[in-house]
Amino acid sequence: MKFVFASDSFKGTLSSIRTGELLTAAAEEVFPGCTCKTVPMADGGEGTAEAVILATGGKWVPVEVSGPLGEPVPAGYGLLPDGTAIIEMASASGLVLVPPEQRDPRSTSTYGTGELIAAALKAGCTELTIAIGGSATNDGGMGCARALGVKFLDAAGNELEGKGGDLAKVARIDASGLLPAAKTARFTVMSDVDNPLLGPDGATFTFGPQKGAVPEIRDELEAGMENYAQVLKRDLGADTGFPGAGAAGGLGAALKIFLNAQMRSGSDAVLDLVHFDEDLKDADFVITGEGRIDWQSAHGKVVAGVGRRCKKAGVPCIAIVGGMGDRAEEMLSLVDSIVPTVQGPCTLEYAMEHAEALYASAASRVMRILAFSNAHRK
């Protein structure tokens, strides 16, 4: 019997690796002599680089870069055995790097993310995958592009820093100085966000508030983003209306326009990087999961990505989850069953405090059900 465990982390409680350890213990108790493989998983947000490095045997390359507010921060990128660089923008330009009282997307920039890309290119990487979840920014990706040699000029010809507050000041864009290595490298963007750059579903209105964009700031940023989009179209002939352009405060737009990046679902990109399909070839069961499952889980989340791959390969897949939200049952089109860890009415605080014990119990129940099913099939 071979099991493959590919669960997302349960944020704030269990790591992807720890869920695999608990599942392995439960499987070995019920199925002595079974084979278990844990594949660390993520969906393009925080923790993605770590998960892929662990799954592939890659290494972490430390790089000091500029944080969202311009201060030096320790960051880095993952270097995989095949030479691919995996960059997590949250490590350089993430919301967690900005204290709540300083959150104002007019003052933040993706410049540090561009520095990470530049460092990987300088090291000789020609395949780069960029996870863009968890941003603190709403600069349209100007900071990132500027770190790679693109110039954003105001009406007087002065170069702008590339912060959110500069969006309204952009009068001309000069991309002639883009790093030569960036023109030949291949870029993949991991994101589970398909929002456009502009409008009520765009970067500013959808994600700005969590970054500190109160209504007055939000309206200012949206007007600036409209100006930025117009200059991109005039100077570069760029269309910003594609799905995902609004990801990470518009970083999705910049990566596609300046680097010709391919936009992909975060979980699908991770599954390819860790060669998940190879693990499915002789697997009997797969167990996935996440902290909370609902109808939105179908859009780029780990459970959906794993479930689709299992359906295609004909391998049964069960999701162990912390809780079930609105229309969670819709996910049963992608996985064979959903098993919550909670055992009765309880508070979120209780569930998080006892997450490991609850998960271990759920893992044991799932294994015993599989054993019962196996025995009766024979």
C-alpha cells in the first residue's frame, strides 16, 4: 500500500510537513509495512518557496534586499536541483514586513522583489518561478520593474521611485534599460488571483483595504493606477485587462508586460515543480487538506490542484480539513471525501490550540475507514 500525503499548511497551527508526519504515524499503525511519501505543498502564498525546496531537495540562497518601505530586510530565493529559481515576493515585499500602524500602500514598493529576481538572474538562473501572494504593495509592479532596469519618469523627466504614490505621476516609461538576462529568461507567476488591474474587482479596491488603503487613499490609488495603465498602453502597447493583472497590487501586470511571464495557478505550478504526477503513478491513496475548505478552494488552492491531478490519474483522494465553510460540498467534485478534524461544537481558539491532537484523531479515523473499505472490497 502506497500513500501520498500532499496537504497545505493549517495556518498558525500545522505545517505541511507535520500533517505528513501525523498521517504517516496513523497509516503505519493501521497498514503495517505501507509506503508513505509526504510532498510539502503551498499555493503560491507565504511558505511556497520553503515547501518546494523541501520537496525537491533544493537550497536557500540568502539575499539582502529593500523591504516594502525601503529598509534592508533578509530575504532570498530557492534554487532547485534543475536550476530553477523560486522567488517568494512576500519575503521581500510582504504585508508581514510592514507594522500595522505603518500600512499605507502609497508608501510601499515591490523594489525588493525586483532585487531578488535580479540576484537570481545574475547567478545564471534562466528559469524563474515567482510566487506573488501576501503583498504589502499597490505600486503596479513599478518598483520591481525599476530594480530590473525599467525607468518610470514624471512630466519633468525625473525618475520616480516606483511606490504606490507614484502611479499618478507616471508620464513616460522607458523599458530600454531592462536587464539583458531578463529578456531571455523564462518566468512563471504563481497566483490564485484572477482579478484585473482596474475597477471594482481590481487590485486597489479588492486588496487595497487590507494594506491600509482607507477610502480616500483607495480612490487616490485607483486614479493613479488608471493613469499608469494608460501610459503602459501608450508607450508599450500593453493591454492590462487580462485576468491576474491585479495580483499583488498590480505586480501581475508588470511581470507579464515587462518579463513576458506566464500566469499560472499557484497550486498547479507547485505540483509541477515537485513532480507530483510522478508520485501518483503507483499510489493507492492520496490525502490532501487545508485549514478551511469552502467553494473558493476550487480557485487555485492546494486541495483543488491535488484533487484534479488525482482525478486525472484515477487515484482516490481524501481531504482532511480544519473546518468546512460555505458550499464546501462543491469540492466533492474534485476529492472523494472531506473529513473535518473538529469533533463537535468548539471555538476557533480551541480548535487551533488542539490542532495536532484533532488532526491525529482525524488521520486515524480516515486510515481505519480505508482499511475497512479495502477489506470489504476483497
